[in-house]
Amino acid sequence: GAGVSQTPSNKVTEKGKYVELRCDPISGHTALYWYRQSLGQGPEFLIYFQGTGAADDSGLPNDRFFAVRPEGSVSTLKIQRTERGDSAVYLCASSLTGTKETQYFGPGTRLLVL
Amino acid sequence: DQQVKQNSPSLSVQEGRISILNCDYTNSMFDYFLWYKKYPAEGPTFLISISSIKDKNEDGRFTVFLNKSAKHLSLHIVPSQPGDSAVYFCAATSMDSSYKLIFGSGTRLLVRP
């Protein structure tokens, strides 16, 4: 079946602009995660959704970052007033229920803020 | 403070030989450990996992060993193949947030033909 998909695959924007990154999880997966991977580092947790609600958003770096999952499927990560330090690969993952199970990752969106 | 550490940024081995990738952790609340493999321009792919109640888990050419007293785990790949060339990430979850993967910084493995 289809895996996790993310769009766009690449996004170039200017400092101060607003961006939206989209994630389509595997069908039937109730748990969805966003991670951010900077160059030379491993992925860092941002937020975890269980269904439509954000169960843990403790990894969001500041209030410029926000994520939604209104119907419990597709999720959008929103970044306001982008800064150069936001440049990274944003990875989305999903899993069946959310507890001690394999997380399936999408290919990521590479964000570059000029 | 890095809770999961992969101190070797890269490793090069000959095809057919054993690859050993190492990972150390500091958080004694970690109770589940995973290895992910990543090719360029792709997302990480799950490889193998181990619960803290075990000290070894094997899946084909891949074996993960866990030494809880040393807070150390390792991934053994035998025999190594050129297609194994990728970045390998060690990750862990804790008892109080079992959904949150904490990753190491990765080790780039090159298997030479």
C-alpha cells in the first residue's frame, strides 16, 4: 500500500514568509508525528497527534510553529515569520496506534529559508 | 544534552565482513530501542528493535545487542553488502513517553565491494 507522503518535497522561501508543509499518513494510522532534521543531526521530535488532537507538542521550538490535523488524517505544519535557522528537513511519520510500535516515515520536505 | 549518542560519524567495511555500529544512551528511563536506516532523499526506514527486557534480537543479517548496565547497544550486520551503505540512526523511547523517538546523530556506513 501507499506509504507516508509529504508535499512539497522542497520549499525555498524568504526570511519572514509563511510556509505550510503537508503530510499524508498511511491510511488507518491514528498516530502522526512531525520531526525536524538539521544537517549532521538525527531527527528531533516536534509534535505527536493521536487522532485529531495534539497529544504532545513539547518539541515545537516556539510559537511560530503550529500544526493541525483537523480530520484525523492529513496534517499540516505551519511556520510563521520564517527564519534562516528554520532551514532543515521536516519529516512526518505515522503509526497504527502510537505506543512502542514502528513509525513509518515520509521522504521529508527540505525547507530552505534565504 | 544528547541522550542518545553515536560517537562514530562514519564506518567503512569490506563487503562480506561484519559491520558493527555502536550507540550509547544516558537516560535510564529508556526501555525500547530501535535502529533506522536512511538513504539520501528518503525518510528513515525501520530496521530492527529491542525491548529493555532482552539483551539480543536477531532478524536475518541484522542483530541488535543491548547492554543495560553499560547503557550501550550495538547493531551487527553480517555479512555486509554494498546495498547496506546508508546512514544508520539509533533511537530510543522512554516509559513515560513511549511515542517519542529520541535519535542519535547517525553513523554513515560505507560497504566497499
